[in-house]
Amino acid sequence: RSVHFFFFVKEIMLQKNAVADAVRDLIAPYVATLGLAVWGVELASAGHRQLVRLYLDLAADTPRTPERLGVTIDECARVSRHLGALLEVDEIFHNPYVLEVSSPGLSRRFFEAGQLPAYVGREIEAKLAVPRDGRKRFRGILSGVSDQTVSMTVDPGAKEFSISFDFAEADKIRLIHAFDATPEGEADGDGGPYGNSEATS
């Protein structure tokens, strides 16, 4: 039964990923013209509407300077307006939706395994789609990333243990910031003037 449930969950995740990828592909060219990159696209429910969260970060080749530390509110608003117009034409969503555009923030969620290596040695939280020994949520130190395999030291201390899993097995992996009091999903810093913009359609 657990195996069947795993494949059912995986099928749902694949469908959501296909929609998220379509949104990413739609907006990525415009985002690049601003010196930004799409960090990830998150789909959730907002009552009877589809919630679409687009996270932006500086592009890898955009220098971080005192004047340019992160994504601004104006940039989020510009991308939100542009993406809203594209979605009206492309009709990815046939029902009402809410669009949010922001930076990933300090407690950033990871959307692909390739985003993780830069954070080896940092504390993360992983929520698996299918429980391991009756447990879904694991918090600890990211110890390594090999291709799609994520390794972490869970519950550091006297009872610590190691766990490895395929990135696709995780519902969500996010960074834990020691001084971060920002609720998950809100835009915040990394020291820069990060922003957030919301639109409804």
C-alpha cells in the first residue's frame, strides 16, 4: 500500500512540476533582461484559487554590490505585471489564481538539487513525501550532494544519524537560518533590498 501511495504522490508531484516548469519557461527570458534568474516556482492553494509563487534571485553573472544586493520591490512588481500579461495569453491556468513574486528570503526553499551544493555545511529541513521509519520531517546539517542524492546529518548531537535520499523524494527542502524570524514564504533579505509583489487574476 505504501508503494502504491508513493507512486500516486509522485504522479501528482510530476503534474505540479510540469505546470511550474511552464511558468518558469514563460517568464525566464524577461527575467534575464533584468539581470535576475528564476529561483523557483511554487504552486499551492489559496481558498478556491490557485496560488502561484515565483521566487527571483540575482543571476549568477550579476555582481552583488552595496547598491545591488538583491531583488527590489520594483523588480518584483515589474515581473509580476509582465508574467500576469503572459499568463492571460498563454492560459496555463483556466481558473482564478493569485500570483506572488518575491525573493527566496533567508529560509529559502530549494527547487532543484543543483541549488544545494553552495549550502553544504548549513542547516536545512527536509520534508519527505513518504515517511522513513514513521518520520517525514528531518532537520540537520547538509553534509553533501551527489548528482540527485542529498545527504544530511539529522538531529546533530548525541542522537545524530545520517540520512540520504533522492531529491525527488522530498516534498520540500528549505534552508534554516539561525537568526531568521521570517515566516516561511515571506520575502526577506540576505542583506539586500528584497521585495514582494502580489497580483490576482
